[in-house]
Amino acid sequence: MQIRVVLVLIGFTAVISQIVLMRELIVVFSGNEISLGLMLASWLLWTAVGSSVFGRLTARARNPRRLMASLEALIAIALPSTVMAARASRGMFQPLPGELLGPGAMLLISLTVLSCFCVLSGWLFAAGSRLFAGEMGTSTAEATGAVYLMEAIGSGAGGVVASLVLIRYFTGLEIALFMALLNLLAATAILPQPSAVQRHAMMAGLVGLFVFFIFPNIGWRLEATSLAKLWRGFRLVGVRNSIYGNLAVVETEGSRTVFENGLVLFNVPDPAAAEEGVHYALLEHPLPKSVLLIGGGVNGSLMQALEHPSLQRLDYVELDPAIIHLARDYFPKEWAPVAADPRVHVSNVDGRLFLKSTGARYDVIILNLPDPQTAQLNRFYTFEFFREAAQRLAPGGLLAFRLTAAENYISPELAEFLRCVNQTLQRVFPAVVTIPGDTVHFFAASHPGILVADAQGLLERLRSRHIQTNYVREYYIPFRMMPDRMADLESQIRPQPSTATNHDFAPIAYYYDVALWSARFGGAYRRFFRVIAQVHFGSLAAGAILVLTALAAMVRRFSSNRPRTSASLCVAAMGATLIGLEILLLLAFQAIYGYVYHQLAILIAAFMAGMAWGSWRGMLKPIKHGDIRALAGLQVLAAVSPLLLYLAFQMLAVVQNRLGLVLASQIVFPVLALCCGLIGGYQFPLASRVFFAGSDREARSPGALYALDLIGACAGALLFSVYLVPVFGFFKTALLMAIVNLAPAGLARLASNESEHEQKV
């Protein structure tokens, strides 16, 4: 029982550490999905190295318990050290405070910072398999399957504990030290007779950690020192951790800036942004009485909106309640009048979920969010969101938002991005007006003749409402709305026949924005993203089929152990498929129901529970030559599953009634996640028996098969999050996943037929 608890701790530690370290690094990177993909790929790559390369050393260990205890102790040292290294890494690659890091620097930092901890984490799997086999008297195949099961149980539990408890109430360093304490306790428990040096070292570590938790001043000083390195060049005023990310308030030259996950959320004071955020939209309506503001109200935009005398109700939706707490504590001048105004109603909920659940209708809906730099933000610039917003507009109502642009020059990448958003907007709204500038304002109405496209009309409304402004006034409105400037912008962002529409399940605008972001770091990145975006899906699918066919032919021709090679390919393909299914599940859930964090944690837990259940069922399957045939069947199921998942998403997306939304989000989606995890979990013990069957040489590397699973997941993490889903959408990505899985399925089937033929002969 003691060993099983320690093995469960492997997955528990890995998942919590992954959440903590990725939250730390995404602040360093001011991150988007590219940074997440690079971090996840680095994590999986180093874990695979630890499981395979260093895992070979486990065969030479004379005392597996001592090796396991040593690795647990090293993990306890490595995790807090990695958190500190992540915070200090920005200064090494960022010559100027506030300068953005490019993809190359992100990859280098990820590979460097995560290397030590991830290698140890991967090595623990191999060491745990060796320990379990020796203690329980089982084969290597059975041991790896059992450890895979226990790691899955620990991972599911760790995801829930981290999401619902740890990151809510503790800093990243505190969580790291807590996990260090757990791993040191595990090391002392698994090694009942340590040497004097080991005993003294472990006791010193335990005493040190207990002192840290008993005397919090020590922890605060350490936290302050590491955060000062992270925010070098700024005066850090305050930090808040929430379930949605890291919030930091920094001060420079009399103004305060709020960063969320390293990205600028807003500045205070910033009267220009506050005025432009709401006044243009409200002036476009002749008599705005009810307004919905989604995001971006803390910087003063809410106060500006309340200046319009006709306003009777202002619903302000802000997903993260920690932002409201920051406003109350650090910006009382801007927030106190708003909080006291009875017209303002604040809701801490996702904007799309609010639109789905409210029965109210609005004269003006203002989307005051950053550009769609991430898949999460892209959900607010899709055809489906615009349609939902149109349904919540009162007669004569309008939708308004703005996107970062340029005052005098629109680059090809920027034009392509703006054309995509414009095309998507025009597919829902017949009347669209844009105002040029360093931010392009978009206004959309359900009927022609509602929107004002000339400066004089807006100025007349501004004067009649007696609103005192500094930036949205007679000096600036005519300049921004000069007829030649308006016509030039319209011609540059007019949709072309090749312009794609941005959808929830085909988030192409997010990809265009990422390509625009990458162009800041040099022509090489610009050319790379342009080339991969121009690849036709048919060509990509045909290329994948040719490569897989050639690989299958090589395996049949040159492999001396076809069942083992087939099992290897099946596990690698399944690793890529599982990460792809998880990404599709999470993105679809966000797109349909909004970012409901508790339920996303439940989805991840359900996925890991499915893996654990499947692994347990696979271990119970009788050992026989039919394992390879079962692998072939599972791989066919893996090929079909993404297509079935996409079909389920399409059916769930049309559910609009409240009961249906609750049932689908809280029951149907977790069941889908459970089923997806079940496929991968069931495969691993079967593949392990085939992989290790009748070979002492392979038995010396118990982490080899696990490493293949991680390598497949590494490739999938990069391809799905950065390229396939944004460029080709859900359906084509699912189709490509099916193609990738059919090749190992065919090889496994051929190996099964040959094995059965040999037994008959």
C-alpha cells in the first residue's frame, strides 16, 4: 500500500507542478497558445528523455527503493528551484523592461528552465515501474501498466486539487514548497533504513519546509525577491493569483498598469482609452438606455459611459472577480463612484455565457476585450458570438468593439486579420461601419440606416448630451472620420473571395492574430507563418498518407519484431490523439458554454478518470496473443473518435434552453471526456504486454514505451494548438487525426494476422 501511494504521488506531483510552472512561464512570455504549445512540448520532451534515456539506469540500480527515494528528494529540491528560475529567466533574454520575447527565446527558456524537473519526473516513472515489479513480483509489462494506472489516478486528483484549492489560495512558490514537503515525506516513508547522510539531509529539508510554513514572513520575503526579478524595471505594487491567471499591478512614472498573465490588461489613468472604449459606441446610438459592457471597465470606461444622461442600466460583465478586487484596492478613485451608482450591475461570469443565459435586450453591446491573441479571446470574434449578440440587441441596437491597428500603414498581415473579422461580422449584420486609427472601431447593426458614418452626426449627439471629454471631441472625431481615411480603410479591409469566416470550430482569426504577433520578431517568422497558412488541406492529408504508407512499408520490410514495432507506433499515435482529443474537448466547451473554470477542472478530471478506468480494465484483460489484435481495434476506435466528437459538438452547439445547457455541460461533456480517456488508458497495458513480450533487453528500459507516448503527445501539442485547429478548424483536424491512426491500426492488424499464422504453422 505504501508503494502504491508513492506511485500515485508521481502523477499528483506532475500535474500540479505543470499547472504551477506553466502559469509562471506564461507571465514571463506574455503568453498565447504558441507559448503554451512550446512549454507543453518542452515538458513532454524532457519527461520522455527522463523516462527513456535515464530510465535505462534503473536496471543497474541495486536498491530500487533507494533510487526512488533519491528521485523524490531531488524532485523536492527541483520544483521550488524551477519556480525561482522561471521568474529570473526573463532578465536573461529581455534587455529592456517590457520588451516582448519572441518564439525562439520562449523555446530556449522553456527547454532550459523545465529540463531538470521534467527529466526527474520522467525518470520517476521508470524507477517506479522497476520498484513495483521487484516488490510485487510482476513482469515489466504488468508493472508499467500498473504504474500508468496509478499515475493517471494521481494526475486526475492533482488537477482537481490544484484547480479548486491550491491556485485559489496560494502563490506558485507556496504550492511548490508544499509539493516539496509531500515528496520529502514520501522519500522518508519509502526508505525505512536510510544512511546517516540521507537521514540528516531529509530531516534538514523537512525542518526547513516546516519553518517556512510556520514563519510566513520568510516566505513573503522569498516571494518578494523572486517577483522583483520577474518584474525588473517596474515597481511592483501588488500581485493576485486567481483561478484564471496571474494579475500584477506595477507602477511607472505616476501611472499604474495591470498585467494579466504578462499581458497588459489596462492602464490607470488612461483617459484616451477610457473615453474611446465607450463614447464612440454610445454616440452611434440615438438614445442608449440599456448597455452591456463585456470587460475593460475598470480603467475608467464605466465612469465615462455613465456620463450619457439617457443611460438607465449598465450591465458590466467581468470574468475574473480578482480584477474587481484589484479595482477596489488599487484604483478607488475610478471604482468607488461606479460601485455606488445604482445603474451599474456587475456580473463575474463569462461574457458568452451571460449572453446565453440572460433574457435582457440591450441598445448597445460593447466588447471591450483585447485582440483575439488566444483561443479563449477568439471566441468573442466568431460568427457564433456575433449571432448570439445580435439576438440580445433591442430594436435599433448595435454591437461595438475595437481592434489594434495602425494610424498610417496597414501591413498585409494586419489587413488579412481585419478582413477576416470584417467578413465574419458582415455575415451576421447587414450594416457595418468602421472608424480608422491606431485602433479600428467596428460598429454593427441589424438594420441599415441606424449607424452614423459621418463626424458631424456624432458631434451633434455629443453636444446635445453635454458630455465633457478630452479625446472624443470636436478636435479628434473629424480627423478620425475624414472621408478619404474612412474610404481607404474600407477598401483595405473589404472581404475578398478567399477571405475566411471566423467560427467557433474553425478559429482562423486567432491564427491570423498569432501570425501578426509573430511578425514583430523578424521576417523569418512572418514567412514561416505565411507558408504554413497557405498549405492546402488536401495536400497536407495526401502528404500524411504518403509518409505513413512509406513508414508502414519500411516496418514490414525491415522490422525484426513487427508486433513490438506496431505497439510502439500505436502508443505514439495514441499519445498524439489523446492530447488532440483533450484540446478539442476544452476548446469546444469554452466555445459553447463559456469559460466555466470549475467544469473545465471536472472535464480534465473526467478525462484522467477515464484513463485510469481504461488502464485498470486493460490490466484485467487475459494475457494472450489477441493483445495485438485488440491494439488494432483500439487504433480504429481512436481514428473514429475525433469525428464522432466533432459530430457531438455540432449537436450540442444548437442546444439553447437552460435545462439542456445544464445537462450538456455537466453530464454530456464529462461523459465524452471519460470515454476519450478510456480509449488511451485501455491501450497502454495491452501495448505494454506486446512491447515487452519475450525480450529481456527491452525489460531493462521500463520507461521506453511511456516515452513514446510522451513523444507523440509532444508532437500533438504543438501541431494541434498552434497550427491544425486554428488554420483548418475542428473537422479537418479530426479528419487528419483519423488518417494518422489508421496506419498503425493497419500495421497492428497485419502483425496480428502473421502471429496467428505462425501459431497455426
